Amino acid sequence: MNAVQIAVFFGITALIAFATYMHCRGKLGSGHDSEKDYFLANGGLKWYFIAGSITLTNLSTDQLIGMNGNQMALLAWWEFAAVAGLLILTFVFLPVYYKNNCTTTTELLQKKYNDKHIRALISVLFLFGNLFIFLPAILYGGSLFLLSMVGLDTDLDNILIVAVILACVGAAYAIFGGLRAVAVSDTYSGVLILGLALLVVYLALQAIDFDLTGIPADRLTLIGANDSPIPWHTLLTGMIFIQTFYWSTNQTITQRAMAAPNIKEAQKGVLTAAAIRLLIVPAIVVIPGIVSYKLYGDIGDAAYGRIVGDVLPVWLSGAFAAALAAAVLTTFNSILNASAALYVCDIHEAYVEKPKSVGKLSAIVSIAMSVLALLLVPFFASQESLINTVQELYGLLSMPILSAFVVCLLFKNVKAGAAMIGVVTGVVFYGFWSMVWEPAHYIHGMAVTLLLSVLTALVMNKLVYGETPIFSLGGADTAPEPA
């Protein structure tokens, strides 16, 4: 990395930090002691910050590195399907969250089931997923990209050094600024990264004279074969449930949409994020990878960093490195802030005591999770495909968690204990399906896991608790708690 790249990198990084500080200056106040301010920006996020934060929280190195690392068009289905997930969030889940005045998605479970234990169980599962899957994957992917782009060795020692730096800076955003700083920095970084990522698409295609001949057909098709990462028939089973879980119940994503002054502003922001997801994101997560296959062959997760380093001029490569570093930081700090919200609101407050300082307790949680995530980076460095590993592992938690939401929104008269039995059954079953049995693709396994978890909850509700579930759209009626 030469002097120009370094100067541009640090200049843009500092500019984003300064712009975020200027926007948030004086707005947090005593919010370190307020859950609504620290975790929901006191309901003050405008639609454009919601759209920007949702977009960049998801669009990080596990998307750009992992999807381009597959070097095939098929991975665009994750983004097309995400549009459906965002629409479900907009019109199905957001009205319920706002009606019930929720700070966390899991708070809805407590209000619907009238039981704090199911809220805590789901929070623990979310925290496990964030700690053991998403945080280390983000640190690994970001470190790999930055090292690949500047031509440095991508050995484990270098990856760990970069990962430590990213973790420290990302944790600082989450600890000192709360959700407001996270969302604002997301949006500023998002404008930069989307623009530069589109430029990379154009320059990559220009590098091969816009000629895709010679690339195998299975790299260009959107109809996945049975042995592909996304067989076509999985789009008819588990894919929509994966998207519903991720965009509608995952605290890291929905937290932004729950931080608007009103539901209309929230829906406007989510719909804008859906438009970005449909019109921009598919191209930037697959085309550079496909082009890199023609230029370099099958080089896996190193593809995106290498092509960006080759097609961008020196000064712009420094800007792109800053943008990607910002994407890593914002995704990392978003997950930390959401994790702190889950622990503080759902576990500590319920089972220990109401914290005297939300900010201080959140800082302790963020630091602990950052350290543990760093210890797991070597595992992800040993995997063949980052994105496929992340998606497959998260199936252990995603469908069982979603089942608890499905049951409470579609049925009345279901006990929390029955739903919890369904959740635990789903975790065990999916682990057996994906790691031992493997009768079909893991996305099919997710659909089967969701169905089994829901049915188990309904059956156990009758057999164990002697209560008959009653189908009712919206589930049990609960009055919203006072703000």
C-alpha cells in the first residue's frame, strides 16, 4: 500500500468519523442511562438513516467477499429473496412491534406469551449466533479483503492483526455512540461503498471488454443444479423462511426500523432499503466474482479483493479500502449494539437488576464479545466458503427462533413452555440434519426444521399443558405498554 493509498484511506476514515460526530454531537446526552436512546436513538432516526443503516449493516464483507468468492451469478438469489423479507418486515412485523412498543424483537415474545423466560431463551440463541458466527466471520472477511487488495500475505498472523484493529475501532463506535452513531456512520459509509462498488462492476466488465464468453454456463445461470450452492428447488422451500427470520426478527436489522419516530417513517426507510437491495446489490455481489473467474480462475474468497486492487486506480483503491473498512466496522458495531440490547434488556434486567448505567453495562458486553469473536477468527479462516459456512451454521438457530414468532403470531392459547420445547427440538433436529444425516440441501432442512418446531410446540401445548391451540392471525392480543 503506497503513500497515496494510505493518505486517502485514513483521510476518508477520519472524515466519516468526524461527520458522524458532528451529527450526533449533543444528541446523546444522558442517553447512556436510557435504553430507548442508547438502543433506539430515542425514536429519532429518519427514513434515510434507517435505509442506510439496514443496507450497510447487511452489506459487509461476508456479502461482498463471500458472495463474489463463489464466482457465480446464482448467489444473487440471496439478494432477490431479501426483498421479499424486507416487504414482510414492512407490512407484517413492523406494525406488531410498534403496536407493542418493543425495544427488542424478543420483547414481543414476552408480551405475547406473557413469560420472560422465552424472551431470555431466544435472546441467548441470538447472542450465540452473533458471537460464534457473525462477529468472527465479519472480522475474518474484512481482514482478508484488506490484505488481498493491497497485495499483502493473507496468512493467519496478518489476518489476526487486522482483525484486532477492526474490532477495537468497531467496538468504540458501539460503546460511545449507541445506535444513533452506528446508524449515521452506516449511512455515510453506505453512500460511498455503493458508489464505489458499482464503479468496480463497470471497471471489471471493462477489463474483459464486456465479454463473458469462456465462462462456464454454470457460473452464469440463475437456475441452480442439485449440486450448486442454491439448487432451484430450495427457492420454493426454506429460502423465504430464512429471509423472514433475518429481516423481520433479527435484532441487528429490525432495531433500526424500530428506532423511527413513527411507523410510517420506519416503513418508508425499509422500503427504500428494499429498493436498494433489488436494483443495486445483486450486481455488486456477483459480477466482480464472475469476471475474476475469467481473469484469475477459481480463487475463492480472495476474488473480490484481488479484482478491486487490479481495476481501481491507486487513489480510488485507498478510498475503497476505507469504504470496506467502514462497512466492516458498521456491521460489527451494529451487531455489538444489538447484542448489548438483548443482554441488557432481556437477561440482565430480568434476572439480575435494572442497570444503573446502560452505557457502562453495554460497554462491558461489547468488549467481552469482541475478544471472544477474535478467538474464533482462525476457524473461519479454515473454511472453503465464507458465505456458505455462515448460512449453514446459522440454520441451527434461525428456524427454531422463527418458530417462536410464528406460533405467537398465528395462534392463541399456546404456553411459552410449549414454544420453548419446539425451539429446542428445532435446534437438535437441524444439527442432526446438517451434520449427521444430510438427506437433502441445508435450505430444505431449514424449512423442515421450522415446520417441525411449530408442530412440536402445538402438540406439546396439548399433551403437556392440556391447552388447545387456537388459530388466530395476530396471535394473542396484548395492550401496548406505556412508553
